[in-house]
Amino acid sequence: MKAFTAAMHYNKDTNYRLARIISRVRTPWRLPVLYLICILSISSGFFYFTGILSQLAVIAFGCFLFTSIQVPAKARAKQSMDAVGAEAFTVIYSFQQNCLTLTSTIGQDNQLDYSQIIHLAEDREYLYVFSDLSSAYMIEKASVDKGCRELKTFLSLKSNQAWKYIF
């Protein structure tokens, strides 16, 4: 008996968003630290260095670091889409009493026991179900057939995990 059904259409953009979320959950300190280094580098280039070359070098470093913060997530998203071998695909999630069944349009079906879920997260549009720190399933909230709040309660009880909101 299926308790809930939901779906997710994966493409380049949604896969990049998922890669960013995985990175945030795996190393939550990384982004704030890198942004702080960028700000400190750029501001110190303006205020603390007296030589024009040293000012430009420190400011350039801060700008380079700022523009390259999301590069690992972009590379991860591209790599996972290349591994699948499709530009876009859809996954249907069937939340049954004993496990989560995933059926994809590219023929990569899977089952996940609820005890394997290690982390549950959400943002404004999506739910994220982590089976380990390097992979997660992304579920569009609007696609949940019996209500998102009920699904969240169901998953929380089955996995013994609490939901965390990600900004």
C-alpha cells in the first residue's frame, strides 16, 4: 500500500540546486567561511595595504575567490548529469509503509529503506532526503499527492530524523 506519491523532474538547474544543498549539508561552515575570507580580503586591500600592487593583488584574490565559490557544486551537478546520460528525467517517489521506491524515466529504479535516511531538509520549494552525506533525493513539494505536511510527518516518524530548514 502506498502512503504517498511525489515526483521530481531533474534537469541541469534542479541538479545544480541539489548539488549546492548537498554541499551545504555536508560542510555547513564552508560558505560562511569563504564569504568572510572574500570580504576580509577585499576590504583589507582597500584599507590596510599601502602599495598599489599589493592592494590590487589582495582585492583580485578576494574577487576571484568570490566568483569561484560555487564552482564545486557546478562541477558536481555536471558530473552527475553526465553519469546519468540524459539532459532531463523524472523520478516518481512512492512512499510505502516499509520503504521508499524510486522509479525513473531513464530506467534507474531504486528502493530505500527508511532506516537508511540520515538527514531530512527542506527549503521553500523542495524536500531533500539524504541517504548519505554525498547524495540526496530531491522532491518537489507541489507534487506530493496527500499534502506536504503529512509526508514530512510520515518521513520523520519512519526515519527517526527531524526536518531542518535550509535557506
